[in-house]
Amino acid sequence: MAFGAARALRILLVVAGIAAALSGLAWLTLRGQTACEVCVVYQGREACREASAATVEDAQHHAQATACAMVTGGVTQDLECQRSEPTRLRCE
């Protein structure tokens, strides 16, 4: 009986250790992240996208690039769209 209790305690400690490690990894990954939603209108088409990054500038850039990719039809149009002012910008 004592052997079974010791084994159960070891298993419980291993599970708790794994849970703590995963929680720590999630915290390290998500801390300091900024999320932005950007909407763009290009030639009458509108798209809104969200992105997260370590800085506001990076999050805004990634969200705008993704939104522009939805409403453009080529590299030149995509670059024009990315240089345009977003119609909506919200960062947290």
C-alpha cells in the first residue's frame, strides 16, 4: 500500500511540474504582446485584420499587410495599400 501511494505521489508531482512548465512557457510567450486591428479600403474594397507582436508598430504593420493582401491584386497594389492610411486602427 505504501508503494502505491508513493507512486501516485510521484505521478502527481510530475503532472504538476509539467503543468507549471507549460504555464510558464505560455506566460513568457504572451507577455508584452500588443494586438492591433487595422482596417483598410483600397479601390472600394475593405478588409480588417488583427495581428499581435512585441511592439505596437510591428502589430500594426502585420495587421495592415494582411488586410491589404485581402483587397489587392499584385505587388504594386499591395505596396500602395500598405503605404495608405488605415481607415481604422485599434491597438491594445
